[in-house]
Amino acid sequence: MKKANTFSVLFFVRKDRIVDGKVPISLRITVNGKHVDIAIKQKTLLSNWDSLKGFGKGKTNEAKQINQYLEQIRAKIVGNYQELSLQKTPFTVEDVRNKFLGIKEREYTLMGLFDYHEEISKETLAHSTIKHYRVSKRYFKFFLEKRMNLSDIFLTQLNYKFVSDFEVFIQQNNFLNEKQPCGKNAMMKHIVRLRRIINLAINNEWLEKDPFSKFKVSYLRTNREYLSGDDLSKIEEKQFDIPRLQQVKDLFIFSCYTGLAYVDTFNLTPNHVSLGIDGEHWITTFREKTDQPVRVPILPKAMEIIEKYKKSPEVVIKGKLLPTLSNQRLNSYLKEIADICGITKPLTFHIARHTFATTVTLTNGVPIETVSKMLGHTSIKTTQIYAKVIESKVSNDMMKLREKLSNDTLKILKAN
């Protein structure tokens, strides 16, 4: 025997959104234990609301008008529910809601769009990029649940206020890492990913226009940390008795002289090393993050590290070019190395990439176009972030010139 549906309609007020004594009224439809909430764009004084009955109390004209309006909504929803029941086909609480809202065709939702994007991007985006989108989805889901009391939202309900409220809310209410709140730039990256999947919806004609077209994405300017020549030498010259620290040091130095990011370094196999047009060894690979081709001549210090580990059992068994280590453990050991070497900068593996771009290449006169190509940047604008290093070098060179000219002037004065 088919089990009958359970159904209810309830009106309630959002006490957490009280303004000038008034609270918004919402509607909750429940079918078989699952519910959806709908804001009905009506407000009432909190003192005039009967929470037990789910209606306004009192005999004022305002209370009578609100109750009459709520009864009309209840009657309409009950009628919609009965129509669906008569069709003798399974339906959900979403179907009751959609019938009430007049949604005749399938409407795409934000969470559904994130899922669709992941499904079609599995073959084109790097796994690390997919993970970033999953994190963004968690942030938007958290915002919907905690700020809007919703589990999902239709794409047609998105507007400028949604993303503006998200920006403020996430910076005030971090939930992934209490010790490290979501900063301005990290939060903007979530919004950029949202814009990308919204463009996907527009291209599929699920939305007519971008609801966030007037929202301006703005990042705080940050300095790219890198090691100076002196700091790099401290690490290079230090020999560690603890094998794990020595290995991490070698991996870090390798990245300092190749500019490869963590994931690209540990994806390397012997097949990625070949002879270039100059007869020297080069690394030829693709950046996992952007799928951009990367060709880097192997400098002597990087080659020494390759030679050191090429017969290592771990490397041979895994078919890798270098030993592998999780990014978390790697960065943990780098903190130990920084303490031992007296380096005060927050040492992470990614700083090695910045060090290659600055201390190893640009500072030594390698053209920025060449550096950009070796780093696998999609735009030279990204590489220009490191151009301040060139300014620093110019400043140091000019300081030496001033000293030289001053000394020459003194010599002339003394001679006269």
C-alpha cells in the first residue's frame, strides 16, 4: 500500500533580522519531512506576532490585512499540493514550491551549477583547481545556510546584494580555519570562481545576464616574499645531519633554480628531462595549474640535485625525478630550516618559485619576457609583479655609482 504524503504549511518570523521592531515573515512548506523556506516580503511588529498560531495577533487593520494575505497564500499552496497529489506521480517539496512560485520549467540552482561545473571540468581542469572550486562551494553553502537560512538558491534569485552580503559575511564569520580567517584576497577568489560558473550558466542560456556585472573585484596589493642572495646562500651552504631536513633543503633549492611550483616539481619524471637546442639539459613539462607549457634550462645546482637522487630507491620505484613529500610536511620542515639558518621570513616551498623569479633571474639581468616564459605565466602582467626587484637592483647599482663618483670627485679635489 502506497504511503500517504505528509504535508504542512507554516508561517514564522525571522527574529534575527529585526529592524525598528519589525521582523520579516517567511513561509515554510514541508512534504515528507523535507522543507523549503520562502520569504514572502511581508513584515510585522514582533509584539504583534503569535508564534504558536503562526499568524498576527490583535485586531488592528494591519493585523487583519496580514492574516488575510497569509490565508490566501496558505489556500493557494494547499490547492497546488492537491493538484500534484491528483496526478498520482511522485513529487517533492521543491515541486510544491515551484508551482507556488510559478516556475514551470526546471530552474538551475547555485549548488547545482557548482556540481555541473565540476562534472564537465574533470578532463580540462587540474585536480588542484577542482579542489579550489569545492572550497568555494562550501563557503557559498555556509553563507546560504547561516545568513539566508537556505540550503540552495535559484540562479534567477541571485543579485548584486547577494555577493555584497557574501563579501561582508565571510570576512566576519570564518568557518574553515578559526586561526586564519578568510582574508580579502582569498574571499575575492571565491567571488571570481562564482563569476566563472555564472558565465557558464549564461553561455548555456540558463541566465539572461550576469547578476554581478556591476560588482567590482578588488584585491589588496601584497608583496611577494622571496629570499635574498644572502638568505639563499645560508640555506645552500648549510649541511643537515637529519636526513629529512637535508632532503627538504635539496628539494627547496631545486625549485629556487628551476622556478617550478610544488605540484609541478613532484610530477617530474626522468622523461621530462631532455637535451635542448643548446646541447644542455632542459626540463620540459606543463604547469598543472594553467596547463601552460614550461621549458627551463637546468642550472648546475639543480642538476647536482637531480644526479644526487637519481639512484635513490624511492625515486626509482615511483619513477619520479625527485623524492616526493606532502606539501604540508614540506612546509613544516622548511620552518625548522628557517629557524636553524636564522631566516625570519615565513619560509614555504612557494617562496622558492618567487626566489627563482627575483634573486636568481631578474636580479641577474635575465629579461622579464624570458622569465615569464620559464615560469609558465599566461600573461607577462603576472611576471611584472616581480619587476620591483629590478628597481631594487637599479637602486643598489646607482648607489654604488654615487659612491664611485663621490670618491672620484674627492680624488680630484685632493689633487688640486
